[in-house]
Amino acid sequence: MNKKNPFNNNKKYSKNYLLKGGLVIDPEERKIKKNDIFIKNEFIEKIGKNLPVNQNNTETIDCSGLYVSPGIVDMRVHISDPGLE
């Protein structure tokens, strides 16, 4: 199965993203911190407060009041073939 990469859009390098002011869930420290996240070429480059936007290819997304997490998985979901549930 060939899945489309939402970050790529058939370009050699993807767009960069700056998620500003989100409530970042840190499972390692078990804390929620208000931070910015800079994503460069599909990878988290930096997490911190008041990160500057210094690249032309960066889309800034206002995450004020929103939670940002490394991934939340619903472990109770049962996935099977349609019709065989």
C-alpha cells in the first residue's frame, strides 16, 4: 500500500513548521509545559520558549490553548478486517 506523506507533497524537502505556544505533554517528566516546537524536514528540531522564525519556508501555527503530544494511542481499539469483527 502506498501512503501519501502529509509533510512531503512531492517536494525534495518538506515545509518547516513552528508550533507556537502549545501545551506540550512531556511523558518522561510527567509534566505539561507551554512551549514552541520547530519541525524541520519532518523531524522535531527544537523545543523551547519563544523560538524565533528565521526561515522563509516555515509555516507558523498558533497552538495557544491546545495540547501537543508525542502521540496518543487508544489501546482499546480493535482493528480487524471489515465484516469479521
